[in-house]
Amino acid sequence: MAEKDNQSIHNDNNLLRTHRDDMNSTRTSAPLCIVFPPDASHFNFKSGIIQLLPNFHGLDLENPYLHLRDFEEIYNTYNDFICSMNTIKLNFFSLSLKDKVKT
């Protein structure tokens, strides 16, 4: 009888641990490494410029320095008087990253 009670307690502890684990789930994705400044919420988005941004997928044949050069070329044509240039750059740069590089 005591053996059966121990088994029952063991099963109850496993059940509790499972529920506790569900309540405190672990993060499955990496946090965003780009930290936006406070004025980022006032960013005036113009959808046309997104299509001009170069895309970087992180493939072996892609050169990250060429991506940065092309990105800077497009970024320098954009003006927004509400946000700082760093805010604009961070917003656009995160949009230029694709696939595994974005994660």
C-alpha cells in the first residue's frame, strides 16, 4: 500500500512540475538585438523606400560590406524631421535583413 502511495505522490509531483514548466515557459526565439531609441515610435514610414532597400540573407555568396554600402546609399536619401537619423537607420536596417540573419 505504501508503494502505491509513493507512486501516486511521484505522479502528482510530475504533474505539478509540468504545469509549473508551462507557466514559466522558456523563450523560443532570440531577442531583437537592435534597441530602438525613444523617438522610434514617431517614425514616419514611407513604404516606397522599403522596396529600394537592399536585402541581406546571410548567404555565403553575399558580401556584408557591399550590403552596408548599398544600404547607406539608400538611407542617405531619406529625410525625416521628427526622428533622429539613427532611428531612421535602425528602422530601415532591420527591414533590410531577411531569413536567418534577421533571427
